[in-house]
Amino acid sequence: MCGEGKRHKGLLGDMSDKLGFTPQILETLDQLEPEFLHKYNMCNSKLLQDGALPAKTKILMALAVVASKQCEACVASQMKSALNNGATKEEIMEVMDVIFITSGAPAVAACRHALKMLR
């Protein structure tokens, strides 16, 4: 079990390094069900690695998707990740245009707190 705990803590640290911060939900999941982090990491690593699309582009796409779902906490997390992965204010504001065009004012409203990170 001791080795398992270290492995999970290492995974949480690696995930935090890639994101540039540690989302509170990951800390909570680590405490409740550490094995879930492995499942989450498998999906998240696709988002945070360059492939046919650069990671930054995929993160900006994720920002638009979570905004369309009107999840403020998710928007904040993706905004931090976008900024930590080199997204510029101009790129994020262009994503805001896409969010408004595709999902309307409620989706833009879900971004209100996260947009303060651009100041």
C-alpha cells in the first residue's frame, strides 16, 4: 500500500505539472479513489500532449466545450490550463466569440469569473 500511495501521489504531481496547477477536484478524487486518477490521466494526457493538433489548441477547444455546458468550475480549470499552455488573451477572446456564436449568452456567462484571469 505504501508504494501504491507514492505512485498515486507521483501521478497527481505529474498531472499538476502538466496543467500548471492542481485542480481541487483531483485532490478530492485522489483522497476518495486514487485509482480514478489513472483513468482521468489517460483521457487528460491526450488533451495535454501535442498530436495532429497542438495541446494549446485542444485545450482551447475544451474551454469552448465546457463553457457550452455552463460549468463555471470547468471553465476556470480549462482557462488556467490554456494560459499555462501559452494561450494568449487574443486567442481566448476569439474562443469567446466561438462560444457566443455556438452556445449563446448563458455559455459566455459561465466564463465570467474565469475571464478575470486575463487581467
